[in-house]
Amino acid sequence: MLAMEHNIMVGAWRLAMIDSVKVNKSVETLSDTAVIVLPGTYINAGINVEDKIFVGDEVEIRLGYDGDLKTEFKGYLKSIQTDDGSITLECEDALYMWRQPLDDIQLADVSLKTVLQKVCTAVNAATGNSYTVMCDYEFNYEKFTFYKANAIDVLKQVQEETRANIYFDGSVLHIHAPYSQIVNAEPVIYDFAVNVEKSELKYVKAADKNTCVEVTYYTPDGEKKNINVGSPKGTKIQRTISVNDGASAKKVAESEYSLWCYDGYEGSLTGWLVPFVEPAYKVTVRDSEYPQKTGTYYVIATEVSFSSSGGVRKVTLGRRV
């Protein structure tokens, strides 16, 4: 048996009493979020937190067992809700600071990295922070327009058009092709007989998916072209992107196809707070009854829940790696 422990800081205050904590992270969403629920009363008296903690305060959540705590979340307090007899603190990662308006401008023949560096410079100037960009995804735009937009609007557009993994790691904004950025050198092991509490996994073969990805783009002179990857007669996934060269379009098509077609598990499994896993980790799933299904997968999302009922980590798998 292990003793559950937590260390949660909001502003200058450490939260001693909590009802529950939930942390959601994903490489497919722009922000990581956390929800902390506190009791609304203590010894028959209401608890007032709004004169001690404030929207915009820094938040750090560390959870674990027997003194071995891991940082599960860092960000900012987004809102304080005091309904239903409890106090709910909604938190968001560094994206919270990116709600900054941008000057209207149009960039021509520009790379994805240059677009995001320009946005990052504007956010730093407005907030006094020192965010940086780590982008290894080669993607070019014929033109990119900022019009009545804020920094988050730009990130949303980039994610929709490129399908890139976009996420924050502290003050670093990461932009990578799907599945290209793996955090841990050695995979974390999940064994159905050892440390899997619940499974919502289904083993599927790529041949059974029969998928084709078609990407439409326009050349500089306005000619419409298509790039196809996968089975020509398969179920077609169609996308239109604002690039002007076939190389960028093909890269998007191949990335999209890899999201859909692989032999292996789909879905999620649930374990405990250990082992520690985050999105962009790789995990190996073992089943002694079906050893042929053993494989290593890229983690696209995690959901951590912590309360008096226990601490669990739900891990959503992407493709095999």
C-alpha cells in the first residue's frame, strides 16, 4: 500500500484540503488544463479564498505516493467558481498568457516557424514573458494574414491546417509533425497483469481500415491540385490547405494517413499515478495471453484524477512507433 500525497500551490498559497483534482493534457489540443475542487465549508463555516488567490495566479500541481511527487501541471488560475457548495479552480497552461491581440499584417512566402516566432515576439512584448518557439516542422505558406486576431487564433489556424502537434512545455511552444517528438528514450511498460486497472483498447489492423487521404492545395497561379496517400478505393479523408507547393501538401497527407493507418491498439488504458506518463511519451503495452499484440505506442493524451477514491492516470494511445 502506498500513501497518496499532494502539493498544490496557487499563488503564494499551498492548498491543504482538496476534494479532487483532474489534469488533462494532449498533443492534439492547444492547452493543458486542470480543475481543482475544494470543500466549500470547514467545521460548519464557509471558506473564502477570493481574498487570497486571484485569477492569473501561477499554479503548480504535484502528485504522488510516499513523498515521491511528480509535477503534473504548471499554469495559471483561469477562474474561480463557488457554486454547489464547493470551490472550483479552473486552470490553464501557458496558453492563458497568449490571449494577446496582434497587429493586422500579411506575410508572403513565409515558413510556419517564422509565423510563430513573430507571434511569440508580440506575446513577449505584451506580457513581459520570454516564450520561445521550438519548431522542426517544415511547412510553408504562400501568404499568412493576421486580421483582427489574437495569438491563440493563429495557433488554432496553424493546428487546423497542418495537423501539427502544438503544445507548451513551460515557456517553450513546441510545434512538431505528428508523432515525431518522443520525450522518453525507454518506453514505459503497461502490462495487463501488473499495472493496468482498466482497458478500453481495441486491436485493429491497418488493412481493415481501407483509408485514403486526399489533400487539396492551390499553386501560385491558382491551379487546384490534389495529393493522395493510401488505398485509392478506400474511405476518403479530404482536407484543403493553404500552401502553394506539392512537397508541403504531401507532408500533410502522409502525416494524416499515419494518424489513421497502423496495426495495433486504439483507445485508452487506465493505470495509477505510477508509472509517470505524459503526452509525447512512448509506452509498451504487454498482454501475456496475446504476446503477438505487444507493441510500443505514442501517447497522445493523458487524464489524471486524484481524490479520496484514489489516483489514476488514463492514457490515450496514438499510433505504433
